[in-house]
Amino acid sequence: MEPKTFTAPSSQEALELVQNEFGPEAIILSVRQVPGGPAWEVWKQPLVEVLAMPGTPSVAIPTQKSQSKLSSQQAQKGALASAIANALLKKPAEAAVNEIDPQAYLAQLAEKLARQQVEQTLPKPEPQPPTQEKPALNIPPALVRARQELTEQGLDAEIIKDLLRRTAETVNPKVFNDEERIRQTLRKQLETYLRIVRLERWQAGKTRMARIMYVIGPSGAGKTSFCARLTAHLRQTDSRRIAWVCADTIRTGAIAQTRAYAEAFGIEPHFVYTTADLQQTFAKLENEDLILVDTPARNPYNPQEVIELGELLTVAPQKITFLVLAASAKEADLQQAVAAFTPLGVNAFVFTKLDETGQHGSLFNLVWKSKIPIAYLCDGNPILDHLHPAQASALSELVLKKS
């Protein structure tokens, strides 16, 4: 007899169908799960499909009791159920290959339809003409040499990049071979990164308390020398009376140095040790036109020293504060000094020792990043002739020399 397929919601029900058809001697050929409906009806529960055929009928024993026969039938039924369960748990390889997962089928179908929809809506790409390589940009040799020189000067890379871009946009290409004109244009562009302040113009818009000028800075920057040079410069260019207050009384030789400078200018120096002394001295000098205060050097890497300096500055609510920095110092130390002293209210830079270094790009970087203007430039050892009111052109020529 040919095998027959039985389908039921569960293995138990499929077993009953097999037994009703072929009896307890039925032979189970295969068992598998099949979809409960078409592939798109994923909500239907899967069914159990059993392929079976009739077996050889067993010979009945007349002396066997009916109860034993019933037990034998139940045992056969249990064996069939066990066979179906084992077959469901361990499917043949061929059956597993032929089975279709409804959810996977629907997902693949949806993806295929979506892909076809996108392909239909997208415009067909137009044929592109063969691309031609852009010719390499030839930088004029004059700009190449200027860029190298600015880099060696330590100028910030962003400034160099902006300088070259602005020059390329504003200069006539015909003059790119004229190196001096290129360098002159670059120097003019460099000047725009600097801010210059004049003491006279600054004081003109201030109250009379702006006559007090503090000089601050780290050790070795040349604060006392700047005070002497500024005193000499003002005595030559300004008729106002000047008083010199020295708060730098801790450094060895500071008092003697201050006294020597002051006596050379015919000025009586005033020495203070505390904020109370400074306040009393300001009261005594009420009739003086200008008061120059030389403060003790402070380590910008020591917050406590900077705080102590701030206490001296709070004595005069309105003042002009010069931050003196040596151009020969490392840029990292200069940046630290600016970061430490700026909260005290720095109004202008004073750059000293310009002749003791060949790199001046760090000065541009300081002014550009801090937005603090420059008031004076100092170079050389002589006191009388080496203080210069800041000029942007002088600094730009230090960074980019004439050819």
C-alpha cells in the first residue's frame, strides 16, 4: 500500500489519525512541521505533517486477555508519539533544506520590492565626461621662501596660512616674481595682527587715578630697567612730574639699583614693603602727576605669588598695568605668564630684550591670541636710547626682514 500523509495541529492528533487509518502497526516514514497556510499568512500556527504506511498485522493470541491487548495498544500509541516527537526534534537534513521560514520569506520579498521601487524612481545616471586632472598649483618661489622664513620665526601656522591666502587674493599675479614687493605686502598684512597703544592716548580718556602705572612681570624680564627707561623717556617728552615707588624690596640689589636710577634722574625713590605702606605712599604723592610702581617679580607658575601681587594692585582701583616680558623667553613660558597675570587686569605689553633673540614670531602669537596691545619695545643695554613706543612696522620687519 502506498504511504499516506496526515496533517494535524499537534503530534498527538496526527498520531490518532495514523492509528485510525492504519492501526497500531503503522510505520512512520517522516515527521516535519509545515506552514499552517500560504507563506504570507504568517499569523497561522505551523502544522505537523506525518508520512506513514500500514505495517504487517500482528497475530492475535487467543489466550491473551482483553486488558493486556489494551495495554499493548497504548504502548504502541506511546511508541508512535515518541517517534513523532523525536522526529520533530531531529529533522532530516533534506527536510530542513526544503522547509521555508515564512518570516524570512516575507522579509526577503519586502526588501526586493523596496529595491525595485528605488531603482525605478532614481534617474538614470548621465554619462560623465572623462575627468581631467587639475594642474598642480605652482606657488611662486618668493612666497615659498617667505613661508619658510615665517615658520622659522615661530609664527603660528594659522597666521601663516591666512597671510598667504590674503596675499594671493590681493596681489596682482604679475608681481609674484618681485620678491621685495611680495615681502612688503606680507609685512603690511602682518601689521594687522598687532594692536598698538599709546600711553598719552590711553591716559587722555581716563580719570586722574590713571596716573598710577604698575609694572609687573616674571623674574628677569627687565621691569626695573623698563621703569628707568620710561622715566627717562617721559622726562624728555612730558613736562609732568614723576614719582618712582619701588615695591621690589626683596630682590638682592633691587633697592640699590632703584636708588641709583632715581638719583640719576633727580627723583627721590619711595620704598614700600606692604600694601599698607603702598596706600600711605599714594596719599603722600597726591600732588604728583605720574606715579610709577615697580612691583616685585612673581613666578607665573606659583599661584600664591600671583595672588600676593594682586593685593598690591588692588590698592589703586584705577591704574595702567604694564606686563613686561622678555622676547628671548620660550613661548610656552610667555604664554604661561600671560595666562597668570592677565586676570590682574593687564592693559598693555612691554617687550624687552628684542636684540637677544632671532625669533620674534612668539610676540605676534601672544598679541594675536590675548588681544592685549603693545605699548613699548626695549632693546640693548643703554638706558636712555633703547626704549621705543611700539610700532607695528618695526615688529613686522623683525619677523620678515627686507630682501
